[in-house]
Amino acid sequence: MKKLYFITGNMGKLAEIQERVKTLDIKVIQKDLGYPEIQVENLEDVAEYGVKHIQKQFNEPFILEDAGLFIDDLDGFPGVYSKYVFYTIGLKGILKLMENTTKRSALFRSVYAYAEPNSKPILFVGECKGTITIKERGTGGFGYDPIFVPEGESKTFAEMSREEKNRYSHRGKAVDELLDFLKK
Ligand code: ITT
């Protein structure tokens, strides 16, 4: 069985990729090494910086991911600041900022980096369009899941099973690309 180290402290992300590979010959192993999330404009740069930081201390192939929610009415906020915003103003703060708007479209993005020792990473990007709800709904998932409904659905990510969320989500798509690459 192929081992794939995943550098993350986020148990929700870990559970989602583990669900996706459960029928494959791949075992995803968490390594919570931590890396600084630099203040830049896009997720790709955050992921690449993270890879360089980890390569200095870890000598095996690994993956890491940077993800974020980009809300149109808020000009792409919280975007690259999604983690900080989640732990500060949280979902209630986001819903309050959007109290008076009917423009509720948003985009979830996920950037996976696959890196081998001493090599540049290969990036895999997944996106999921959707809308921001008026109220929080559901108890599954993590992060912004209770306020995000993917396009073509009526349930929030937090009202879906992991398997169902993977079918629609930014992460599901990025992981599928990564798995296609690893198969070759
Ligand atoms: P790492 O250790 O893997 O970096 P993290 O929690 O720092 O995990 P990110 O910076 O990639 O994760 O993501 C920023 C935030 O965006 C994260 O804390 C969540 O609140 C949110 N987020 C990411 N993916 C999400 C998803 O699928 N559903 C809901 N919220 C998500």
C-alpha cells in the first residue's frame, strides 16, 4: 500500500481525503508539522511557501493543502484569510456582514501541493461555486460548511455526508486530480 503523508492540523480535511481514498491502495497519514501561512493574495503562493518550509525538515514525499472561501459581495473576503476570520468573527460575523445583501454567490477553492524532496511542488486546484445561506444549517463537516450551499444543491455542506460533500466540493475535485496524477 502506498503511503501519502499529509501535512495538516485540520482533522476535517484529513477525514475527507481519507474517505476519498478508502477503496484505493493508498494510506493517507497525517503529519501535523505546521507551517506559516504567509500574507499573500493567493492560495497557490501560501501552499508553495508551506512546501519550502516543510521540505527543510521532512525528507519524504508529502502533500499539503491551502483552502479558502471567496465571497463575491465581500470582494473575495475572507479568501486567503479564511482561517483567521473563522477563528475571529466566525460564521456569525460573516452572516452579519452580509445581512443586507441579496448577492450571495461565493467560491470555495482548494490548492493541493504534492512535493518530493528537493523538487518543486506540483499543484492541483479544485473549485466549487455556491451561495451563502442566511442562517447556519447542519452539523457535519467543518469551518464554513454550515453556511455554504454548492451550486445545483439545496443542502449546505454541513447537511451532507462526507462522501456527498466530496462529490461536489473544491477538495473532492483537487483530490481527484491529485489521485489521477499519482496513478500515472
Ligand atoms: P492546515 O493545517 O491544513 O493548513 P487549516 O485549518 O489551516 O489547515 P486552511 O488554511 O487551508 O486550513 O483553510 C482555511 C480555513 O478555511 C479553514 O480553517 C476552514 O475554516 C476553512 N475551510 C477550508 N476548507 C473548508 C471546507 O471544505 N469547508 C468549510 N470550511 C473550509
